[in-house]
Amino acid sequence: MLLKRFNNKIYKALVLSILCVLIFSSCTPKTTNNANTSNSSSSISVNFSEEELNDEWSQEDSDSIVLKGDSIESDGDGAIVKDNILTIVSGGTYVISGTLNDGQILINSKDEETVRVILNGANINCSDNSPIYVVNSDKTILTLAKNTKNTLTDGKTYTLESGSDEPNAALFSKDDLTINGEGSLTVTGNYKNGISSKDELKIVSGNISVQAAEDGIRGRDFIAVKNGTITIQATSDGMQSNNDQNSSKGFVYIENGEVDIEAGNDGIQGETKVLVKNGDINIKTGGGNENGVSHEGGQRMGFSTNTKDINNTDLEDRAPQRIPPSGEYPQNIMPDDSKPDNPISQDENAQTTDTQSAKGIKAGVDITIDSGNMTIDSADDAIHSNDSLTINGGEIQIHSGDDGIHSDGSLTLNNGTVHIQKSYEGIESSSIAINDGSFHIASSDDGINTAGGNDGSSINGRPGQNNFDSDDGSHLEINGGEVIVNADGDGIDVNGTATINDGLIIVNGPTNDGNGSLDYAGSLDVNGGILVTAGSAGMAQAPSSSSKQNSIKINLDSVQSKGTLIHVEDEKGKNILTFTPAEDYQCVILSSPTIKGGSTYTIYTGGKSTGEAKDGYYSGGTYSDGTKLGSIKIENIVTEYGTSSGNMQGGGRPNDGFSGKQRTPGQKPNMNGQTGNEESSTQGPTTPSIDSNL
């Protein structure tokens, strides 16, 4: 929490202000967050008709259109040629081949029959308008003939009717548009967008490459990708659906295929929802995570400015830069003197499509990821929903300049393998449920954070993040899976309550005394599973005494170097914990079903183990050659070994962070926000006598 390191004078003044707010807001009932399994909160359904799936055609049943540089030849009755503009006026199949130096294919059909355009090695250029413009058609299907290469290229300026702002894309449709086939299509949108439909846009198959001065692919009602290979390089958004008038529209649906996006702003943006069923998706936004804003100005005092990836490798902080991907505009898109200079504004609401951010995947209502392989390198949040977000499976690799995964409302992680290799905060939402899966999180601030409300774009900072040390109603629930956190800030920061029922949770860090491996404002109950944390001692909190499972909090006299084993065994020498922390540490917290009340356990540091280690946690094998620290008897839900002290760098939160209560000389804080004498409160963790046989 951001005020951990403010001095007491500033803290008291701020508390008075907040008390005033709390008095007036106390009549508002809090929402109880019950985290549970939700396999798919998305109601997206897309039907691909047989006609849309069919990419077969015959020359005999089609009108032939041949492009001859500065002229057009047509042998059918359904199309009219005038001034290098071919206008299709009725339904049917039209096969287009050749090169048009400067002209247009205009579709303006008044009947209800589908217009199918076969691009059979067609290269269409238009200097002042859309090379293909669908003005009116019940349905248009653009088929890419097998083994052919096709191109559409527009100019940097359009000649439009007075008062009109369309067309605005190299391939532009006012009605439904479907693309299929086994050929390739390269679209260069020098004016604004690459491909745009004001209604539905379906991509069934094909190899499609888009370069755009603004958005790559737009479908107002929705974008639905069934399969194919799609490559987008866009100065603004990669894919965008922006219907904000109908809650059942404005979504992006990806069923399968390969999608590669490099965008200056958001990679994939759905006004309402985004659903990824499967596929291989690679997204880079805002030039990548290194272009995320430096958080030094908003950091807690004494907070480390080094960011680290999941391999604990230091990464250089860099100042934010203006967006185009990779720092350069796509070739032949925008000249240097036309690059916009205005900075990107904060993204307070993803449903406002004209606000800009550099998120990987963004939705105003819901994001659901069912499966697939995904890699995101984003200057802003990698995955961001303004309401709900569900991950049911897949493999996701994330490098983020801000949050790895963020949801303003609820976040449900049912399964999948997620590696957040670099982030400011790893996972953030007001309600988080982790039910299964494997999640590795590296963060320069908090690893997991429950906080209400939305955040700002990382491009311009994160105002209003984190509240005081008070329960804000947010909740974290872990019911299974593996959660591995490597954090420079708090490992798990809960501004409300937390419950751990099952799973393996490992927290490495922080290494400064101004943060803690566990940091909660309400309660943190451990009822099952295995919890292991190793970090600094100054702000360390153990699980709540209301937990159903026993815990041990080990306070060491001095800082131990990362890689130094910590070992706990029972009276029979059976291994309870053997762990190699990935960061320097002075406090270790262990909760496990194997810790039994009334039993005695012995603690060692150093030594070696013949067991197999995964994420530093050993299973099997034999421990030996360690230094015995002492033995403790489990006398309460939380049993504390040693004396809490902080020898690592960093400040402390006001009043030592124990629920805002001042300690008097001779009193020792326990982990439940109470104070007592040196023997500890009866309601808090027990500090047993240390075995003299050291």
C-alpha cells in the first residue's frame, strides 16, 4: 500500500481526511465477494454459415474481370466500368486478376444475393480512396484464390464527399464482410485503417497481412476469426470492435488461427467483450514493456527501482516513449513530419474507444481465454478488463510495463499456464479466485493485489492506486493450482480479506523492510494447501489466527543470502519444508497440513538436499549439513520463532502497519493487529521458548 513509508505526521493528516470520507460512506453496504469457478462468463456466439465457409469457385460460373494497369475489362453483365472504377451492381461471383495502377472496385448491389469477389492474383491501388469499397450489399464474401498473392494499397489522402468521413480503410465495407480462401492478401492502409467493416467482419481463413497508419482491422459490430494467419502492424489499435450502442455487439472472437499484432496502442480491443477459444497469438504494443512509464515518482519511499524478470534478472528502467511499434512507423505509412506529438491520454474506461492506451488485450465488459498459446509484450497492462476476466486454460507469456493481468471487477483463474515474466504489478482485481493452473509472477511492485476501482494507463502513470491499511471489501481466494511470486513490493497484497483453501503458494521477496511477503488489511485465513514465503522481516505478516491450518513464522537474526536453504523437520526427522529462496530473506512463513498442534519442529539453515526442487521447493530426498537454529512447539494457529526485526533496507508503514495502533515501549506487535508484551498476545501468534541446544 502506497502509504507504507510515509512519516507519522503526514500519515495522521491523511487519516483524518479519510475518516471524514468513511463517515459519510459508512451507510453504503459493502459487496461480499464470493470467489468461485466460472468456466466462461462470456456469452459470445458466432455462426459461420456454409456459404461463408465455402471457398470453392469455378471460372465458368463467374464473371471475369481483368485489370490491365490503367484500364479494366469485364465480360459480365453484373458490373459496370467507368473511369477506372468497376462497380458491381448485382449479386454473383466475380473473379478479379491483374494490376490496377489507380482505380477502385466498388460494390453497390441492390438485390439480396451474395456478392462473392475472388481475388485471383489481383493488385489494386487507389491514390485517393479505398481500393475495394462495399457501399451496399446484403453480404460480401472476399475469397483469396489458392496459391495467389493479392494486394490492396491506398494513398495518404482521400477525396471524400463533403461532410463525410468515410470510407477510411483500404478495404472498407458498410455491410457484413467475410474473408476466406487459401491465398494471401496484403493490405496497406496509408490513409487510416487497413480493413474495416461497419457491421460484421468475419475472417474464416487465408493469409492476411495488414499495415495501417491507424487501426489495423476494425469490425464495428464484431470481429470473428475462425482460422487463418493474420499479421498486423498498426500505429493505433491492432484489432478493434467499437459498437457501444448494443451490449450484444462490439466484441472480438478468436476461435483459432495465428494472429501476430504489433500496435502503437491496444493490440486487441473489444468495446464489450473478447473471447479467445484457441490459437497462437503474439501481441506487442507501445513498443513493448520497456516503454511503460517509470514508476519511480509514484513508488513508496525507499522502494527498489530495479525491475526484474521471472529469472530474477535486473532490467533497466526506461522513460516512456511515443508509441509507434518498435519506435518506427510501418514502411510507406507515415512520413516523419506527420507523426502525432500528443501524448496518450489516461485510459479511465475501456468502453470509450477514443481514449488511448497500449494494452495487449482490452475489453469494456469481459475477457475470456479458454485455450491457445499467447505471448504479450505491452507498454501498458497485458490483459485488461473493465469488469470480469476469466482464464480457463492455455499458455500465456507476459512482459508488461504495468499490470500483467488486471480486472476492475472479478478475476477468475480456472486453469492454464501463465508466466508473467515482467510487470509493475502482476495480477490485480477487486475479487480474485484462483482455482487451478500454474501462475508464475515477477513484479517490481506487488505480485498479487486486490484493490477496488480502475487504474490509469501506464503511459501517464497510475493515480489513485492502493488504499490505506483498511479493509476495502476486496477478496482473494485460492482453491488450488501453483502460484509462484517473485516481488520487489508486497508478494500478496490484500486490501480486504483472503482465503487459501488449497494449492501451492510460494512467495520470494521483498528484500526491503517497507514491504512484506504477505500484506493484508482484513484477514488472511489459511485452511489448506501449502504456503511458503521468504522475504524481509520489517513488515512481515503471518496468516490470521482465524485460520484452520497451523502456520510457523520464522524470524532470523540476520539476513540470509538467496539460495541458502531453509529446512524444517518434525520430531522423527521427517521433512516438513526444504526450500531455496530466490531472494535474500530474514523471515520465512510456512503453513502446511503436516504442521500438527502440540508437535515440536526443528529449524535449520544452509546445508543441502538430494531431493528434486521445483521453484525452490524440494520434494523427496535427504537433507544434511545444515546449521540448527532451534526447535519450537506448536501451541497455537500461528507459532512464531525468534524476534521480529528488520535489518533490510527500506522504510516502514505508519505506526508499524499494525492496523494503525501505536505501540508503547516494551510492547511487541503480533500479526493480527494487536499489541502485547514480549511473550505475545493469547490471540496472536505464539512466540515459544527457543531450544537451548543450538
